[in-house]
Amino acid sequence: METVGAYEAKTHLPKLLKRVFKGERITITKHGVPVAELQPPESLRKEDPKRIIAELREFRMKHRLGGLSIRDMIEEGRH
């Protein structure tokens, strides 16, 4: 994570925002002390596909249908 001073952040805010939009995180300091972080909102953060796939597989292993089929569940929902 990069660190920039408050004056530089104010002067170059549009450039910093472009970098943040691409996924970077930037710490803003005042007299060398961190005072803020620029980071993309959670909706724009890029997730690691391998991690997501691993989480889905783990979820599937823990949650079984117990012999039910998708068709059975659909029919049950109609009643």
C-alpha cells in the first residue's frame, strides 16, 4: 500500500482516485502520521476467483440435500 502526504493527496486527488478505482489502496499521512485511507468500496474490490471457488466447494461439502432432488424441492414449494 502506497503512502502519500495530505498536500500531495489534495493536489493529485483525481490521479489517486483513478488508481483506487483500479483496486489500489493508498494511505494519506499528515506530518508522517496516517490520517486516512483511500480504497475502493467493497462492491468494486476484486475477489480472487480461486478463493471464491474454494469457499463454494467447502459450502457444498457442508450442506447436502440428503437425497432430495431439485425437482422434489420445486414440487414441495408449489404446495
